[in-house]
Amino acid sequence: MRVPVPRRSSTRSLLLAAGLVAAAALVLAAHPLATRFIAGRLRASAAARGLSATWRRLAWRWRGDVRVDSLALTDAGGDTVIRVRTMTLAVAPLSVLALRPRPRLVVLDGARLRLKARAPAEPDTVPDELPPAPPERSARTANPERARRLRSSAEQAVRMLFLPARSLPRVMISDLVVAPAATEDALVQGVRIDTFRVDPSAAGIRLRTSGTVRSDHDIPFDVAFDYGRDDRLAGLARFRIPDTRRRTLDTLALRIDGRVRQDNSAGAVRLGDATRVTIGALPLSISGSVWRRGPRVQLDLRADRLDEDEVHAALPPSMLGSLRDVSVRGTFDYRLHFDLDFARPESVEFRANVIPHALRLDPARTALNLALLDAPFTAAIHLPRGRVVTRELGPDNPHFRTLDRIDSLLAYAVVTNEDGGFFRHRGFNTDAVKRAIAENIRAGAYRRGAGTITMQLARNLWLGHERTLSRKMQEVVLAWILEHLTGVSKRRLLEVYLNIIEWGPDVQGADEAAWYFFGHGAGRFTLDEALFLTTVIPAPTKWKYRFDAQGALRPFERAQMHFIGRALVAKGWLDPAALPPADSLRVELRGPARSVLFPAPADSMPPPPAGSI
């Protein structure tokens, strides 16, 4: 008699069923042990990032779900940096049998992430340290530990790109707030995610999210992307940008259509050359790659034969702002190249080029007085917090000084501190951008900007100081126009700048500053006076902190002044013998600023005029 042999598929089914039963029995039997194991792993994972983890309740349920209620992650200083109301993680049962647990569901509700405080952005060339920031936080001193953490965060983000996209878990996040520490110069002050979903399907994955970018004016957004099994990436992102003039919300739409391929053998995720990004109806070509090693990010962007009508149709009025009052004829091409290796930040490459084709200003349709800067005019100077003051830039203002009547020592010191490449660049300094990226990565935080004197001029004359990305974009464009299309010389741009910048309360321009601090005009400064005035520009309302109670310069101020002096020597703008040691630098206040630093006692004030009470 022949014994029947079971078919292989039946045998596998029986083994699988037996395994599932055994696994379920093991989970039920080991419930307390599993809970302790998960708690230990959670604490260890937090500790590896310098955090301690606590929670109100952690539960392991028989079907493979882990739920944590009231999770808090606290740093070494006792500050809570992450707080989560509820987190649930469900593991695929078969992955447990293979001893390689794989999540099938991630649910996060009510999370708050607070980012660490950072130092304010600093000038292009020389750092500006104000108390109470300690000297070691200078952007010129690398912070290896913070740099290591930044690189680790970049590596984690890149690893997510290599996750098997077609087998991602279902992700549902609601009520997530990312809140950076408050700073005066931050363009983005936080992000609120109302909903975030990743839904796998047989066709690929679908991502949906909505929320608000927080800045001086909040920007609601919603994003929808689909990534198919054929590597096609298609989606739409919409941002609703407030227009403060019209008190409306304008929609900026960005569409992407292309291919994204995970090349695991090369350790790279590649964006196909045929990928298109459309801003409104404005087409751009984009390509790039992200490499696991480094990690390294490379991106190229190009647009051809753009004209004014296309740009105005693509960008909403709220983004264009004052650019709506500028009209040009002709067309231009745009090219951007970016290549950053986090392991070698000093090798960063950045190029941004505008290639004009018969591009010129149309004076008849341009309302901004861009082309009139060469003649005397009334400047409406925009200051922080929405303040506006006016100054006549011409002979009617006794404090107006042509550049040849301002001590060159001050002019050179200001250029050195604010924009070391001013006489070389054409409005936007790509070398400064590269230096800023490299130094920020070495410092492990955002510590340096890449603004130029021309950009500051555009901001002070026409744009104001709103902390928004659209204002920064307008600033860059106006700076390019000033230096390429107006015919205004570098000397005149610097002259206007030195006559309008803020140096104290209602103190605008070099001559007013000279009288306010020293009781004399801007035609002649001592080296100490010129260096001091230069350090005041980045924070004119905080100049008093540069003196101690006796009116002597604080050590950090003398060190900064000496650093600027050494930079002047290096540029050949100062005789090395003229620069004394830092400890010998002295400033004596002889103008109205002295009474601000040393206010008269109340009992020594003169009596009020008769009849005023």
C-alpha cells in the first residue's frame, strides 16, 4: 500500500499555522517580559541621543501593538524637548517570527517637539557676539559634538529615503507641532502638522499632509504625493500666502512629475533628468541624487527663456511684493547647482546664475526709484517692528555725506564686517553662501547668514524687515536688479547705505552716528571709534551692552573690534603698525549717547518750567 505524500504547499501552510499558534502562545505567556523589554529599548534609544524617557503608561497588547501614553523626552538640563500624548506601534506578526520586527502601523497623536535655542545669525565676514552668549559659541569655533549630532540627523533622514517604499507601514500623525526656540531673525518660527498620512497600496504609496508654517504671517499648506511601483513620483503642494496689502490669502501651487529610483547597489536615490517642477504655470527642470555615504546631496535646477509675464502669472502678488512695482523687458535663463557632502562641508558647491537675454528695466512702468538712486532723493527707511523714518539724501540734509566726506577708515571697516566681498560680487555672494553652509555645519547649528550690503539696502529702502521667505526672495531679486540693470555704481550704493543704516535710536547714517556717540562729524574717526561703530550695526539697539558699568569696553567688544582690525590689515586697508593690542582699545562717549549710558539721577534733574504742573 502506498502512503500519500502531502503536497509542498499544504506542508508550508501547516508549518505556518503552527508557527503562528506558537508565536501567539509565546506572546501571551511572555506579556510582562515583552513589556519590560520594550521599555528598556525605548529608554536606551533615548539615552543614545542624550535624552531620558518617561511615560504614564506603556502597554503591550497580544496582537502585537505597543501603546505609550504621555511620553516625555527630557534633555540633560531637565528641559522637555519632545512630548507625545499617544503613540501606537503595531508590528507585522510574520516579521516577529523571522526575528526582524517590521512595523505595519504607526500612529502619533498630540506631539510637541521643541528645538534647541541657537545664536543669532552673524555678519558675512566677522562674527558678532553679544552678551550673554559665551565666547566659545562663536561661529568661527567648530562644535564637534553638535556637528556630529547634525550629521547623525542628516544620516537618519537619508536612511528614510532608502526604506523599501513599497512596503512602508501605514502612518497616521495628527496634531504635531515643531517649535524652534524664539529668535529675532528666524524666517520660520515653527510648523504645525494637522494631519500626516502614508497609505500603502498595491499601486505604491500615497502621502497626504496639511498644516501651517509659522512665521510673521502664518502660511497654511496641503501636500499630496503618489509614488508608484513604476518609480513615478507625482504630486501637488499648495501654500496659502497672506497678502497684507489686500488682506487675502493667495495660493502658490507647486507640481512635480518625474521618476525617483532607489539605487541600493550604489547607495543612492536618484531623481530622473526628465523630472519637472511647475510653479503655477512656470516650468522648471530638476535633477539630483542623494547618497547614503556622507550623506551627500546634489541638486540641479534650470529654467529657460523666462519673461516678466510668466513670472507674474506663476507667483501670487503676496510673494512678489514690491517686485510688482518693477518692470523689465527681455528674457532670462536660470541655473542652480548645489552639492553638499556632510562629511566634507568645506567642499560644498553652490552656483546660482541668471543669464539675461536683452534684459533691461522699463522705467516707464517701474514705480520703485531704482534708477533714481544716483540723484538726490527722499529715502523712506524701513526699520524693524514696522517703523519707517525719512531722510533727505542730498544737500538739504546737513547730515548727508558723500562717500569722499566719510572717513575711509569707517567705510572699509563696515565693508569688512558686513560684506567682505562687496567690491567683488554683483548683489548676491555665492562664496559667502558656501562659507555660511560650511561654518554652520561645523558649528552644528545655524550661526551665519550670507547677506550682502546690496541686499540690506533693498531691505531698508523698499522691503522692510518681515521675517518671511517671500521677503527674503524679493531681497535677493532686488539686489540683483540694482547691480545689473540700474547702472548705479558700487561707490554710490555704499554711499547710500552709509547714509541710511541705523546706529541707534533715531540715529540714521554715519554723520548722525558720529555726533550721537562722539560729538563730531563723520569726516574723521580714530581707529577705535571706527571699529566700535562697525560693531554696532548688526544690533544698533543693544550698543549699551558693549560697555561695563564704568563705561569701559567689555572684553568681548574689544576682541571683536580687534578681529575687524586684523581683517582690515589682511585686506591691505590698514597699516599693521596702526592696530594696537585688543586690551589697548578705548572709546570715550562724548555725544548724547553718554547720557544714555550714564543717566542723571532724578534729584539732579532741573525743575520743570513754571506752569507745567
